[in-house]
Amino acid sequence: MTVKLDITQIKKKRMKLYPAMLYYLATIVNRHSEFRTAINQEGELGIYDEMIPSYTIFHEDTETFFNLWTPYIPDFEAFSMAYANDMQRYGSNYGMIGKADVPENVFYVSMIPWSTFDGFNLNLQKGYDYLIPIFTKVTLLCPIEEV
């Protein structure tokens, strides 16, 4: 599904875009059991108590991405602080995984704010058993004159 979001309020509040989007996505995912449903390695259907965002970070110098995850905290300020701490601690790591010990209960987010698109096709190996949502750069709408 492709969705366009109006992020004017995030910009008006001068919130940092990526941690705000991660926080709001994680909040919605954690409110709905349908987004926390998964099939384990034994083929059993279950629901995680909580989901954690795992997200891509871009290294401008090498033009490569890596994955980082931050525990979900229901308080926005606390989550933002945890995100900032993870960025400070792991943001200069290179390779696909920026922070070790990725939890089993993550959902994936990838955002390239300088790009837009109206459609996307994701093909996962053995994807029919993958039920966790994946968010790939929701197109962001915010009129410049309102920022």
C-alpha cells in the first residue's frame, strides 16, 4: 500500500523528522495486534507483546546504508533521547548491521526524505510467511510555506 502523509504538524513543532516518524510508526504498530503478528521458525502463529523499529541510516561519505534499531519507548521525549544515543554510539559504524543483537521483534523502516515515489514492490524470499509490516519511505507532504 502506498500512503501520503501530511507532516506539517511535525515540522511546525520543529521535531526531528526521522525519530518522529519512527516513534509514530512504532506507536501505531504497537497499538494493533495485527501489526505484531508473526509466524515463528516452527510455523506457529503468534503475537509479539511489543515491536521495535529497525531503520536505515545513510552514510553520505560512502553512499551506503546500514540498519540500526532503538527500543520502543511510549514517551516521545524518552524515545527521541534513546534514538539520539543510538545515533551517537553507532552512527559511525559501517556494514549492514550498525548495532548488534537485533531483537526478533523488530519491524523495518527505510526512508529517503529527498526522494518521492507513488508505488513500490517488495519481494521477500519466502515472503508469504512474513507478516510483520515493512515501511519503506512513505511519501511526505508538507507545504514549504507552512514550515
